[in-house]
Amino acid sequence: MKRYKQRLFFILASAFILCGFALAQLDSENRNGSNAGKFDLIKTEYTLQFDDPIERDPPANVHGQLYVCGTFLCDQNNEPVQLRGMSTHGLQWYGWSNCVTDASLDALYYDWGADILRISLYVQEGGYETDPEGFTAQVNTIIEEVTERGMYALVDWHQLSPGDPMYNLERAKTFFTDIASEHHEKTNIIYEIANEPNNVSWERIVEYADSIIPVIRQYDEDAVILVGTPGWSSLGISQGNGPQEIYNNPVTIDDNIMYTFHFYAASHGQVYRDALEWAAERLPIFVSEFGTQTYTGDGGNNFVSTQAYFDIMDEHKISWTNWNYSHDWRSGAVWKVGTCPGGPWTENNLKEAGLWIREKIRERFVTSVDTPDELPETYTLAQNFPNPFNPSTTIQYTIPQTGKVMLRIYNVLGQVTQILVNEVQTPGTYWEEFDASLLASGVYFYRLTSGDYTEVRKMLFMK
């Protein structure tokens, strides 16, 4: 009997040891992104709060190590890929344990369906320069949390003022040495080496890139690196230049790089979209920051202008991260004030921009179909917004039946100054942007005609 008990104890002890070894091995595999089981465990624990969690394989598992192929971002299967996600606000204000938490990252992954989080490390304004070790540790923590969820981590060196990236060159060398040496074995890291260079030449930015890229490559030979562009990463437009200077004098020290473009849809109109489209046909572009508001990150949302940008990004498979995943008081922060750090991280706590951006990320996984009850029953022409305006405004109208639609702009003399719509449209609600940049200040009229329906409204353009 004693011998039997000893044998039973030995069997149970052996089984316990083997089980512990297997669990440790499974955890190690998950942290290296090679096993999807970890994500299933997270899902069962945290996603009960979400009404319709996204069912998918982790994007970093599906796409693996990314690289630049021609003008596209390509994955391990040599297929062009478009990443969609969010950017944090400055870590010194809304970082780890504030707006970036276990629960908020679960919401971003499971409820939003995001592929990527941009980790925005301000250099000045109370950022990295005040506590290099502390902020580096915070970036490391967020990278690990993002990696556990199978998303991509975009490490943003958020220099803004001074606008010359060379001002922070030595700090950048230290930071990227620390980050690249720590995470070089991961396949989900992307580096953005200069957020928004401004009031500085493209040649100066190239000089900076030539200095920083080898620092990263010393440890990480494969990660995609994003290079900021002149004029607050506007491809030079905000400084009176354009993407042609980048195309004519590209960064040549490395071929696995992309160029960043930032836009704020209520401030940056057709000239900026034309520059983006021109560049996207010739250069690898990554939109690492944008907003649906003005360039201050505040004000009213212009979803018509934003959608026009999205059409270009979708056509060229341009990856993007929206500014910003916090509860800052400005309209560009997606969460309502007071949401951080405790949540709940649900639709009820999202601002208007947050709801819109969330749907743009989720639409790849969720298909919605309008029912007859949701279609408009009458023609309507709403008052433009904003009004007065400078230089652009949005006109909304509804069409209850399929037919030819005309939307024209007139001056006070009754002359047609612009035709916004001249096509057959199906029933639905439409938004059109009117840009009056080339017109004189004054009163204008817009007229909607479809079938027997005609309506006219007045608007005021004030430069």
C-alpha cells in the first residue's frame, strides 16, 4: 500500500511538472506572437462588455514582418496591406495607466478591430527630455501590451517644436538605440523617426534620416521606418513646396522606408488631397496622423473632406492612424472627457469623431445593410454647415428615389460658379463639400434639383 501511494504521488507530481512546463511554453510562444491561443484567453476574460466583438486572427500573426514593396506596404505573403488604427495622445498626459490601459487596448483590438497603435512620445512639452529612462520604460510597456494583442506598434518620436529634427539628434540616437535593441526580435514594430518637421528644408530632414536610420539598423534590419516630411508632414504643402522635392531627392540610405503625410480635414482641402494622390502614385506613403477637425485638433468635424481623403487612401492602400485615443477636451480626442482611466470603453463614451473613426476601422469586418425604413421618404436640402464659412462648407441633402441630381452654386448675379453634383443617384443621404477658396467673399446660393423637386438656400462666404 505504501509503495502504491509513493507511485501515485510520483505520477501526480510528474504530471503537475509537465503541465507547468507546457503552460510556460505556451505563454512564451504567445508573447513572441507565434500562437493565437493567448488572444483567445484574453477575449473570454475581457470582451463581455462589447456588444459585437470582432472575430479575427491577430493582424501581426496574419501579416507578419512588413516591408516596403514599390509604393505599397506589403506583408509576409507579399501582398499589399492597409493597416488601420489609432494614435495615442502625448504619453506625458494620457499614457500608460491613464488612457492607455489593459481595458482600453482590449476595446481597441476587440471592439474597434484596429491593426495598429501609434505610441506618441513627445520629446519636449514635458516629454522624453524630462525623464528619458521613465518614458523609455513606458514605451516598452505599451509595446509589450500591444504585442500581446497581436497588433502592430508604431513608435512615434514626436518632435514638434523646435521643428528641426537635428535639434534632438543625440536624444533620438539614445532613444532608438534603447528601443531597437530591446525589441529587435519582434516582427510587429514600425519606427517613425520624426513626427512633424517644420520650418526646415527637406535636405535637412534627409541629413537627419541618414543619421538615425543606421542607429536602428544596427539592431533591427527588417522594421519599416517612417520619415517625416516638410511642413508638419504635409509633403511640403504647408511650407509652399510639394512632394516633387521628395520624389526628386529621396532618402537613399535605406530602401525599407516610407514617407509620412498628416492632414486635418477641416483645414486641409483639395490642394492637400491632390498632393497626397500625386505622391501615392510615386512614393510609399503612410498617413501616421490625421483628424476630421481643424489642424488644432479641435473644432467641427468635416466628414465629407475626410471621406475624400479615405477614398484616396483606400485606392492606394495607404495605412493610417487617427489622432487621438484619449479623453482630451478637444473634439479630436475620441473619448468623452472623464472616460480615462476607468472607462467604460463603449460607444456611449465616444465623441462624434470617435464613433465615425471606429466605424471606419470596423467596416472591414461588419457589413450593414440599409432597410427600407432607414431610407429617406422625402427630398430635403439642409442649411450648409458651417455658415458663414471660410473657405469650405458642407451641404447635406436627401434623395427618396433614384434619379438625376443637380447641385449647383450661384453668385448674386445668378451665374453658376460651380457644379457640385451632376449624376444619377440612388435613394439616400448625401454630403458634398463646397470649397470657395478661389472665389470672392460674399453671398452665394446653392440649388438642388431632382425630378420635379427644386430647392434653393443661401450661404455666406467670409474670408
